[in-house]
Amino acid sequence: MTATHAAPQRTGPEPSGGSGIFSALKGHVDLFLNAGSLMGTTLITSAFGFAYWWVAAHLAPQASVGQASAAVSAMTLIGTIGMFGMGTMLIAELPTIARGKWDLISTCLLTAGTVATAGGLVYVLLAHLWIPSLRDALGGAPGTVLLVAGIALTAMTLVLDEAMVGLLQGPLQLMRNAWFSLIKLVLLGVVAVIPGLAMTGSLILLTWVAGIVTSTAILFRTLRRRGMIDSLRPRPALMRGRGRAAFDHNLLNLATYLPRVTLPLIVVATISEEANAAFYTAFMVLSFMAMVPGNFAITLFAVTAGDKSALRSKVRVGLAVCLGAGFPASLVVYFLAEPIMGLFGANYAKTAGEALAILALTYVPFVFHHFFLAISRVQGKLRGAGIFSVFAGLAELGAAWWAGTNGDLNDLCTAVAVVMAVETVLIAPIVLKVVFAPVVDSSAVAEGVTVMSTTSLTLRERAWLPLEYIRTVGPLAGVDATRVRNALIGLHAADPTHRAVSRLDRSGSAWQHMDAASFHAYVQEAVTDIGHGPVDFDAMTRHLQSEERGHHPLRILVGGGYFALKVSHAYGDAGPVNTLVHELVQAAAEGRAARIQPSERHKMALPVAWWKQFGFKPGRWKEGLSFARPPHIEETQARPWQANLTVVTARSGQVLGDMRTWRDQHAPGVTTSAITFAAFTSALIELGLKPDLRGGTFLADARRYLGKGISIDSNFCMGPFLTPPSLTDPVAIHRTLKAELATGRILTMMLLREGKIMLTGAPGLPDPYPGEVSVAPQPRLTFSNQGRHDMLGDLPWAVQPAGRVNQSVPTLNGPEGITLTTSEMNGVLHLEATFHATTYDPAVIARALDLVCSDPAGLIMAYRQVRP
């Protein structure tokens, strides 16, 4: 088993529950959730918008409906232009701001509202001076004021919606738009039934504006109730230094938006109004399809704006979804274009059936164009993307004008499709470079290391790249740093491709095999001599815990008779690492080269084991495809916090006998590990730490599911979150673990994790720790039993078993986490608790371990019935 897989916890609530597939893809929940909310917004507003105008058409005079629809069109067009890039600028800026996010949001809302108001006044002026039909549609002074206010509100709410996406709160903008759609429809119905009230265009427009105001008020009430708004004070000074970015975002937005809304006008001008009716309908079908890549792209920008390292994996997933699901749909539209247009009428099918088929072929160009825009935003190449989009839009409109003037609707659509295809040829390499460009590890060259060859990490090895753990043993006789280095140099001479003597390329997910000269220099850095004097073995462990992850799969401290090894989990878990520790120590003591036979890399071992467990056994599918997630953690009062991972240890040569005596009397068949876990939880309660009793993470070895003769020399473990009825009852823990292992569910978890890595690439380093922790932290427990380490019994120990140190310690834990690692060696129980000294007092945790070693039975009998 492994030491731990518990990663640093992010701040903020997490949803509770969830299926296995959902959990396996949790690294991209932000992408799917926010993109899905944007698509949901489009669907809801479209459906309710149709209902709104249908009701208006049946309850109001046609002239009033025309006046209101013209006003709404003006609000949408001028409001979109009036955003002035504020929305997309917020998406880029919000992830980089720790405090004062809402000051910037309110400043952008004020800016957009001001610009849109100016645009509305210009529209009114133009209508009065040059366009009589639009002047008549204004509806007098009250209608004009309402229109200008509606334009400003539209711009501000569009910016607000994108701010929600920038905060990765897409569901909240979906909620606002759902309320807006419902409220304006209800208000329209209410004013229609009021006796004596004339349904004028201004009155219809009032219901629309009232829907905007009310839905926004509901959103702000929700935000305040959740404590998400810190301040709403606009500060114009915040726009200093952001003006250029706003301009570039606005240029890019308009260069993308205006050509699309202009195409129908070109169809009217060059062909006919009848052709435009059919074209507009066909273009709406295409726009509905393009909604998927468009929303994925804007969400991709929001998700990666604050974490550019995630760009590659997010683009991979987004492209896979948009092309995997959307391209087959576009083919369906291509082959069924006429029947689809026939739904709107026979004349529509005749006029634009072929045009829709041509437009369906532009789906893939739409995908690449949207992703190109998102990548350009993330990489800060706004100006170049904006200029390209301006020329691309002009080329599309120019091609449409020429083809419409010299041909028919099909010629116009073909010309636009050809231009978009050329655009795709130009921008696709930029998108594909993000997806497929090899990640180059330049550090080896910079350090003068000669890499002879490389071996790609397996999916299983990649899954464990962010994690390491430490094995510390001693006191030993005849082991020093020089002897350990020589043992490794001898192993390299015999097998330079062995993973123990290779360089770990985290960015390229590969083992790098060095020449002899490079490895000789490399091993001097990998093995540190800390001298012959007395040493603190716990301090050695803490020193390795504090070191940043590097390219060493093995990092070793030797001195004072102790051997401390930090090993990447990509190399292996307890079994392979114990073999490594045993051979390195023995070879060093005997003054010879280490000899470690690598096992076969059974790449299909996991799928074969999963199929054997579940393949033709449908009765197991339900259990095997869903598993519990850690419960929702409520937000509480927090204090500033910094990581300070530490470890305290204890051992006892007597306690295992005491545990077995208690077990025979009170819990026959229960494992000593279950007794240890329950006793430790009880000790924490005894000392007033109040651990989270709703469940814990229990690490388990999946080799039990492998066929005979199959050995795995890398990591083959998983840590499911389990919820025993009581974490202080060994029987409850034992039964829960036994039932979990009987399902084979951890195979599904491992398989889904490897499938995710195929799409997203390997995680190179763990997520950063948060800056705050709860004022009253509640221990989140992880349990790891490494079983018997008796294979180490023949090492050149300098003391008897009761005095031997045998530590297994993780290098990662959450701010409120405590990981208990247990092992047995020659009848002695070894305990290690890993936690942050800035969260819990080390003296208290040490006391808990002492209680487990001295009186486990008393602890369990006192707290056995404690429930979550």
C-alpha cells in the first residue's frame, strides 16, 4: 500500500455525493459545469423567449409587438457592443485577484452601463434625425427613456453573467437567466389580463426590463446570502493599466460578433427578403450547434485564465467533447438538411435545404475558431487574434457579398464556407500545437546531463507523479553515503534503464536514462551524507518532507546509522519500495553493486483485472460504477495559514499482543490494523480534537485482484473514502473494509483515473495549499496499513527489534488532514502520524500515538459506540 494519496485541499465547498464517473472526471468538473450552465442558459432563454413572443403575438396588437421587438433588438445589439470587453476582461482578471474582486466587477458594470447608455443616446439621436421608422418605434418620451435604461441594463447584466463565469459560478448566471425568462413571461401575462390596460409596445418592453431588474436582484440576494460579495464600491482607479486589455477584448469580441449579425443583412441586400427568411432559419440551426464549442471555449478561457498550466488538458477535453459529439451531429444535419428545413415549411426546405447542408460543413471551422480565440486570450495574444478576426470577418462578408451578387443563396453559403475553411487551415496548427506539441524537459540539458534514451511512464505511473513518500530505517551498521552511492552506480552499470537509476522527467512523463558520467554526477546530488554523529531520524524525515519535488525518483539521506529514502510514487508503493530499501542497504553494507530485477510492466494488468471482476457479471456493475465522495465541508470562520508538514512516530513491541488478546475476547476475526485505526480515532477524541467521524480515506492494495504470476513493480493502490458506522469501532471498520474490497470498486476508480490521464495528461505537481484554515479544524483522517515488513528483518541492524526505526511517511496532506501509517516488523508495531504543525499541536498528536501503544483496549471500550 501507499503512504497516502491525500492532496492539499482547496478552499470553498465541494458537492457531496456523486457517481464514479463524475468523481473520476472531477478534475474537469469546472469545465463541464460552467460550459453546461452556459448551454443551459441558451436553451432556457430560447424556449422562454419563444413562449414570450408567442404570448405577445396573441395578446397584443401586431404594431405593439413590432415596436417592442425592435426595441429588444436594439437593446441586445447596442448592449452587446456596450459591454466594451468588460466581461471577457473580468474572466481574465478575476482569477488573479485575491481580494476586492467585487470592487472590480462593480467598476466594470458601471463602465459598461455608461458606454451602453451613450450608445443608446446615439441610437435615439440617429432615429430622430435620419430613420423615421425607428423614431416611431421609440414610443414617445417614456418609451425612449425605458429603451435607453434597458440598453444600459442589458450591457451590465451581460457583463455580470460573464463575471459569474470568471468566478466559475456558471450555475448562478444560469439561475439569473432562468428567473429573467420566467419573470418577464409572467409579467406579460399579468399586464395582459388587467382590465382597461392597453398593450402598447412600451408596456411590453417594461415587462422585459422589469425581468432584468428582478432577476438581477435575486442573483445579488443569493450572492450575499452565500457571503460571496465583499464590496460593491466602484473604483475607477482599478481600470488603470487595464484599458488596453479591455480594448483588445472588445476588438476581439466585436470582430467575432458583428460579421455573424451582418450576414443576414447581406442576404437581404444581394438576394431577397424571402431568401433571408430561409437563410436566417438555417443559420439559427447552425448557431444552435455552434453553441457547444462557443460555450466550451469561453469556459476554457475562464478556467485556465488563472492556471495556464491546465490549458493543454482543458483544450484536450474540450476538443474531444466538441468534435466527438458535435461532428457526428453536423453530419446528421448535412444528410437531413432538407427534412430539417421542411419543419419550418416546404418553401424553407426548397430555398435553404442545400444551404443548411453547406453550413453544416462549417461546424468544424467554428470549433477551431472558438478554441483559437480562447487559447489566444489565455496566452495573452489578444491583439493578434483581434486583427486576424477583423480580416477574417471582412473576408467572410466580402465573399458573401460577391457570391450573393453573382449567384444564389447556395453560392453565398459556399463562399462563406470556403473562407472559413481557409481560416481553419491558418489557425488549426495553433490549436493542435497546444494539444500535441511534445513537452520538452530543458532542465537536463541545462544541467549538463546526457540522456541516452527515454521510457514513457505508464498511465499508472503518471497517475502517481505528484506524490512521494519516505522510508526511514535504522540504526544500521556499515552503511554510509559513499557505500550507498557505489551500490547505485553498480546498479546503473548493470542496467542503466532501471527506474531506480533513471531521471524522472515530470513535464514529459518519462524516465530519462543517463550515461555513466552523467549518472556519477547525478548520484552525488541524489545521496546526501549527513555525517557520522548522532542524528534525529524524525528530523531526517521532516527534511525530506520539506524538499520540493524534483527530477530524482530517489532522494536519500544517510548518516549516524540511519537511511532515509524519499521515493516517487511513480516508482512504486510499499512492496517495490521495501525491495529497493532492502537491496540498497544490504548492498551498501556488503560493499557491492545493488541488484534489483525489474518486473515486467504489465500495462494491461488493470483492464484485465477489471474485466475479470466485472465483465460478464452485470450484478456487480451498479456497485462497481459508483462510489462515495468525501462529504461536503461547511465553510467556517478561517484564519491565515501556512503549510508546515511534520511527522510524529511511536512504536511498541507489546501492543500487538494486547490487541490480539482484546480481539479474541471482544471481536474475533478483526484485523489489528482495524483495531489500531479505531484506537487512534478514539485517542483524538480523548484529547479533544473532534475528528470528522463521517468517514475516512482507507488505502488499499489492488494486487489482490490480479491473476497468478502477475507482479506489479510500480504503484497499484487506491484510497477510497469509506463511511463505517463508527470510526471508533474496529468491527465496523473491519466489516466496511471487507465489504468494500469484495466489490472490487477500487479497480473502477483506478481505471477511470487512467482514462482521465489519457485525455488530460499527467499531473506534474500537486495543487497549491490554501492560505487559510478553519479556526476550529476538524481532523480528516487517512489510514494506511502497510502490513508486515519482516522482509527487512535481516538488514544489518545495530539494535534489537524493539529499538529499530521503520518509518513510512507521506509528503503531502491537506490542511486539516492527519494520515496514520501502520506497519509491523518482527513483532513490533510502528506508527507514524503526518499532519501540519500549523494546524495541530505535535505534542497532542504524539500523545495520541502513545495512548494507542499503551492502552488501545481502554480507548476502544470507552469510545466504541461514538457515531458521526
